[in-house]
Amino acid sequence: MVNKYSCAYGKPLSVHILRHTFGTQLYKKKKNLRLVQDILGHSDPKTTTLYTYIRNYEQHHTVDDMDSFE
């Protein structure tokens, strides 16, 4: 169903991609890895960080935040 409607919209997606995106967006909003881990059903927080691209997000924003220091 996801494939059918996403292709009709012109943006082919998979359930896997939607799950990754949901986890990443949830982390960005809540900043709570444990919450994301529970919602995604992961037993290991390392899986959650890999699955949601949290490392890349955190690295990028940590460097950006350094620009505001004087």
C-alpha cells in the first residue's frame, strides 16, 4: 500500500524508509533516545542510533552550534 500510493504521488518510498524517517524525526523533536528506542521496539540503543541516523544529525548540529560561540 505504501509503495502504491507513494509511486502515485511520484515519490517511491518503502516502509523501511518511512520507519527510518519517523525515528529520526522523533529523535529530533524529543531528543530522547530511550523513547525512540521503545517506540521502534529496539532492544539495543546502538541499533536505534544506527537506524535513525542520529549520529550524523548530532555531529552536524554540534558543529553548527559551535558557530554561535564567541
